[in-house]
Amino acid sequence: MQANAHVRLLPATLPFCASVPSRLSDFYASHLPQLCKGIGLALLATGTSLVASAFARLGIVNTYLGDYFGFTMDKKVTAFPFNVLNSPMYTGASLNFFGAAVR
């Protein structure tokens, strides 16, 4: 194969390449709202499950009053979601905010 063989293929591909932006814009114009809604809902579901499961593990006293009034747990919580993330409530809340913005 010659070193410049790809140069001869270039004129044949130009019409296809010129139509790609219009095809992509048509695709995104018709599918992007549904895609954003789906991504937003998935982020909201993930964030809410992280916050709810962390709240269930800690309880209301350790969630809201632990640092301020000295209510601490005897052992470090190592069950889900704390075995996956260090701060599941912050991560879940951030996912909720981002999911609401995307949706």
C-alpha cells in the first residue's frame, strides 16, 4: 500500500462528512430532551437512595445531633452505603441537585 493512498479516499468521504453535523443536530434535537430527563431521573433515584439508606443506618439522632451534642455511635458504621462511599449523604445530595438541574 502506498503512503499517500488515504489521500485518494478523502474526496469520496467529504459528502458523508459534510452531512454528519446536520444528522447529529437532528438526532440531538429530537432525542436530547428524553435523554436528559432519563439521566436526571437516574441521578435523582441514585442520590435519593444514597441519602435515604445513610439516614436509615445513622438514625435521626446521629444524622442531625451527633456532632453538636456529642451523640456518637459505639462503632464506625461499615454497612451500605458507608462501605461504598465515605460521605454518602453529601454525594447523594449532590447527585440530587445535579439530577434536578439536568432534568
